[in-house]
Amino acid sequence: MDNAKLHVAIVSSPGMGHVIPVLVLGNRLATVHGVRVTILVITTSNSDEECRFLKTLTLSTLVRVIALPPVDISAKITPATAAVTQLCMSVREALPIIRSSIASMNCCPDALILDLFCPSAIPIAREFNLPVYAYAPTNAWSTTLFMYIQVLDKEIEGQYVEQKEPLRIPGCKSVRPEDVVDPMLDRNDQQYHDYIELGIGLTRSDGILVNTWEDLEPTTLKALRENETLKPAVKVSVYPIGPLTRPVEPSSLKSKVLEWLDEQPVDSVIYVSFGSGGVLSADQIKELAFGLELSQQRFIWVVRLPLDGGLSKSDDPLDYLPDGFLNRTKNVGFVVPLWAQQVEILGHPSVGGFLSHCGWNSTLESISAGVPMIAWPLYAEQKLNAAMLTEDLGVAVRPEVLATKKMVERAEVEKMVRMVMQQKEGQEMRQKMKQLKSSADDGLSNRGSSFSSMYNVLDEIRLNSRNQNH
Ligand code: UDP
């Protein structure tokens, strides 16, 4: 059986941040490997944005996207129910619909791929005798921590954030207590227990596809394969298949921001954005603005509403900038409210730096464009990503104290921006980023490590299908 006859179903948990990486994976499987893909998107009553987005997509003709009927968990939650717990509930609620969707497919899939929040669907794959893989749209280090929390949970007493020593993961870089992912912040919250269960669930799949590549995380990937102390907890094959990033949107109209970039010198603009959900306090927005101004560097800044002060004052994010800021910076700055075409901006030759919250997608997009970063993590696993970018890869600078602990003052913003955009350190980081970009391109190329990793998964699926049919 060749790839053209393979059919893979991928299940996505609700939320744009989960749907987009799954679509990118599905599109890669179809366009590069010729696999037929059905994507089942779990939706809730809050999924209007996703449903609208799904209708606008141009994907390979081999990809079919099905938005499942919305699940309703409203009777089971309170305003205090944390995000991870809500996600786990939504996925459990959707299990009967996932089962019936697979049963009613004209052509039964040859394998199931589940996103990080869907391990509770593994028994469905087993019922249909399908191999089942998990997709971690993040790096290998945080995926390993995710699976290893079950061990840390038994070894460590008290809250992780109060530990004096780094959290050790055999064969991998240790995790500083202050850098732990959000669900590990409070061990008394239900979402911590749900998170452990999700991590254990991952290890019960037949393999985990991770959005990283061999040359980016050789030590962690080696530990996952060979470390005898780590193996008992994470006894599952890990396949680095990345970096998978969103392609540039085909658009005939050039946006104003891209036109503005065309007029700026090469590597002269710092792009500032905190992803789809990162918000700063009103005071921090002002301090960042003053810092950018003091740096005297060109910038594009995607400004969002602040965490505090919000709607009660104004629903225009630009109203939270310091008085006169827009006027004073009009020759060097371009401010975009709420949302910008990030992939296109980062790929523009005039962009020479990225001040980012270090979401993994933004990180990969910056690497794929060869752009050095200022790491300003806010939530989720971003602190781990920032630690990797600054300490292991040497492609980013970060504030002395985490922005979540203490306001980053204008002088420090100015210093970091100048360092990345003007100084020798920035040049070195840019050089290293370009090398990373080139290793990422190699990994994805035909016969590259990530291409081969994905090919091996498809080979396993093909073999299993052949055995089933005999
Ligand atoms: N993004 C964008 N424009 C924006 C903000 C974000 O296109 O103004 C995209 C960005 O390119 C990335 C995604 O949204 O693909 C954000 O994902 P990431 O993992 O970096 O952070 P998250 O939003 O999940 O915190």
C-alpha cells in the first residue's frame, strides 16, 4: 500500500490554538506525503471563531475537515473551573460523537492521531484496531516534562514553585521551579491532576509526533530514546517531525504594514507581539512603549487591550499608549491593533528582531525566518521555551527577572532592543538563528530527519493496515 491509499484521521480539541497546529499537520501529511486526511474538530458553544475560520480555509484537496456538533459542559463547570479541566471534560463529552463519526466513514482510517488533550480517545482507536499517535505541537523538552510529571508528583513534596532545587528529568535539562508550566503552579487545583492524567495518557499511545527536529534538541531526543531511568516513565516512541509552521497566506492585496516594511532597511525593524492571547498590564504597556521609543529603533507593535483597566476605560488598545507616543514615533514605528500577519512580517527582510511571548508557534516562525528574539514569556510552557532560546540555543535575550514577577522597566526594554538590533551580541544571535533556520530546512527536506521521521510513522501505519487486511 503506498501513501496515496493511506487515510489518517486527526482529532483536535476545541480552541484555535489547538485547531491550527492540527490543520498544519494535516496539510503537511497531504501535500508532502500524499496521505488522505480527515480532521475531526471538537467544538463547544464557544467555538464560533473556529467554525468561521474553518470555512475560510484553503487546504489540500486530500484534507477534509469536519466540525463535530458542539458539546455542552456548562452544567458541569463553574467560573473557577480551570482551562485544562474544561478541555478534558469537553473531550470526554465528545467521545461518543468521535466514535460514531469514525464508524460512519465510508473509508475507515488506517490510524488515528490525537492532539495533546485527547488521550481519552485512545480506547476508540483500540476498538477499531487502529494504531494511535499523539501530536504534541510543542518541543521535546516540554513534552518530556509533561510525561514525567507523574514521577515528579511522587518524588517532590510541596508546591513546585517553592522548591529550592531545579526539577530533574533524567538525561534532560532540569527545569527551574519558576519556569514550570501553568498547570504545575498549584498542585491543589483539579487541573494539575487532569494534566498528570493527560501526560500518562500520551505514554499509552503508539508514538508521539513532536513539533521539533533532531538538530534543535539532540540531548532531549537522545534521552527519550536511550535513557534507562527516563524510559520506564515515558516508554513510547517519539518522532520529531517539525518545524511545522503556518504557510504564508496567499493574498493579492499587500497590507499597509507590509508596504511600510518594504520601505525600511534590511534587518532594521523589531516586531513586537505577544501571540493570540498574551496580554500585559496597562502600566507594562506604557513602560514597553517608552522603552521602544528610547531605543530609537524601528518597530512594528501589535498592541492588545491591557489585562487591567480594559473595557471599562476604552476598547481601543491604542488608547493605552503613552500620550503623544504615536506622534513621536510616527517615522520609525508602525502600531497594529490586535492582530497582524505575523508569518508574513517575520519573513520580510526588513525585520531583524522579534520581541515575543515565546509561544511555540511564534518561536518556530521566528526560527524559520532566521530572526533573533527578545524572550518575554507570559504563560503556559512559554517560560521553558524562553529558557531554551536563551540558555541552550543562544538566539534570544530576556529580562533579568521574569515579566510575570516584576514589571520590565523602560531602561531594560531599551537595552534589550538595542542589543538585538544594533550590537555584536545581536549579530551573533542572528547568525545562530540563520544556522537554526538552515538546520530546520534540512530536517524538513526530502530525506531530512523530520521528513524521515514522519515517513517511518506512515510506514508503521502501512504495515499495520496490511496485516489487518490479511
Ligand atoms: N498570530 C498572528 N498574528 C498576531 C498574533 C498571533 O498571526 O497578531 C499567530 C502567530 O503567527 C502564531 C499564533 O498566532 O502562529 C500564535 O501561536 P503561539 O503558539 O505563538 O502563541 P499562543 O497564541 O498560542 O499563545
